[in-house]
Amino acid sequence: MKHIYFTVTNDLTYDQRMHRICHSLVNAGYMVTLVGRVLKTSKPLTQQSFFQKRLRCFFNKGFLFYAEYNLRLFFYLLFQRMDAICAIDLDTILPCLLISKIKSIPRIYDAHEYFTEMKELRTRPKVQRFWKSIERFALPKFDLGYTVSDGLAEQFKIHYKRNYKTIRNLPVLKPIQLPERKQKFLLFQGAVNEARGFEYLIPAMKNIPYQLVICGDGNFMQQLKVLIKENGVEDKVELKGMMTPEELRAIAPLATLGLGLAEKEGLNQYYALPNKFTEYMHAGLPQLAMDYPEYQKINIQYFVAVLLNRLDVSLVADTINKIMEDDTLLQQMHENALKARTIFCWQQEEKKLIHFYQTILPLE
């Protein structure tokens, strides 16, 4: 049986994309191991159809973490038997490159992000230059790869002449129960990171007469808490922290409007198709998103979201209030989401994933 290793820097618990990928490949007949790290706050791993390994690091952020983790990852992988290795994003690409050369096995790049175009790097020129140097060195050596949107695939072709496939990060189609909504409220779910529009959303909440529930955590959490306090909206914003996929699937259908704001900060934000867009869709949840290419493609086929062409505090507040007060519009987007979820689902997308790996590692 062919054995594929995947490498990430998270603690595996909440990585729904990798869970889907690993499960699909196991069901197709491969053996799969997903490697990540353990944190002080990590929950015990739940049993999966694939193998899981978490490495323990002394450092947990910054340059020292990446250096330590990549070193530990390299030596762990060195003593494992595998038939192919896949680096998830740029922060695990070097160990995978070295291991693939030492073991003479295929190497794959799975770009969840255009890593060097994230705001977290674009606003820190020295750090961005460091990762750009790794990108220029390593990425051209990965002929095989895929990413989450056509727009990002095109960027890799333009900048690195790589013809990467598009395998979108779509939810598994599951039956949903649609409860009667007793009270209108707004929902944000996903990574609480920079460039997610919180600097506009939180001040806008002063003029929005609805509750906002935020499910997630990330590198902007402390700034978010400061913004909430500075704008005096503590009574309007509830921070639930990280939630399991099951918990998210339970809360999303209860909400009235899902929020997916994003700054046009770099190619990654502009061409990405974030998880939350299709996760809201699968919950039958109307949403407010950005007028960016990947959102537009879906919204042309199925009107599931109101798209903003810019971020502005007054515009965000006015648009949210108008949507929340328009029950006909909300019902229209809800019904369209229920139709769209049957098309934009993992059951359709995994066919491309399995074909991709079968061309690299044919099953005997």
C-alpha cells in the first residue's frame, strides 16, 4: 500500500481541510500520515482513519519556532518509510524537499495560501524577504502541486511557471437540520487573523443593533479584544474561541448572516476562496463577503452573498443593517445556498484530488 506523508504546523485538531484530504485518500486505498505539532492548549487527538503524529517544540512562535519545528520535522521524517511527501504551505517546504531528495520519492506542494502574500508578511518587509527567499529557492523544485482557487493557481503559473491544479477547500455535504431562528444575530467563523476586516467590523458594531458571535482564534485576537473595548461594544460581541467542526455546524444554521470580510491586502486575500464562504453556504446561511474574483464566480451561479466592493465602517454598518432588515433577501440567499451546497461540496472536489494522486502513485 502506498504511504503518503503530509506536513503542517498546526496541532491537527481543527484542520478540516487536511482531515478531508486524508480521509479521501485513505478511502481511495492509500495509507496516510498527517504530521503537526502539539501545543500546551492542544486537545487529545481523536481517532481518525489516517495516522497522526504531533511533534513537541520548545519554542511556539517566531523564527525560533519555525527553525526548531523544521529541524524536528526533518529528523522525524528521515526515519519514516513513505512513497510520497506533501508540504502544506511554505512553512514546511524545506524538510519535505530534503526528504524527497534523500528518499528519491515524489514531492507535492499543497498551497492553502499564497504564503508570502499574506498581510502578516506584507506588513513586515524583513520577514517577507526571508520567506520570499525560501519560496524562490524551494517552490520551483516542486513540479507537482495544487492550491485552493483558480486565481491562486494562475499566480503560481505567472511567478514560478508551475502548473498547479485547483482543488478547492469545500465542505463535505451532510444533512442539516434547519432550526427556527428565534433571534437574529451575526456570525464570524474562522481564523481571527490580520486582514479579516475587524478594524472595520468592530467600530461598525456601534451602529448595528444585533449580536455578533465570533468563533475562532488567531494572531489578531489580542488586537480584537482591544478594538472591542475601545469601541465599547463588549455587550454586542461574544468571543467563543476555537470550536470543533461539529460545534460550528451546530451554531451556523442558527445565525442570520455570516460575515466574511477581507482586506484587499496582497494577492492571497484577493484570489483566495476562504473556508468560511462555503461553510456558510453549507449551513444555508446568507452572507456578506467581498467582491473578489473567486466569490464572484460562485455568486454569479448562485446568489448566496451580498458582495462589498470596499471596506468602510459606515458602509459595513449600513449594508449589514439593510440585509438584516430584508427578510425577503435573506430567504432568497438561504434558498440559493441550499441549492449551491449540493454542487460546491467535497464529494465532487475529492474526485480531482484522488485523480491527482493516482497519476503520481498508481494503486497496485
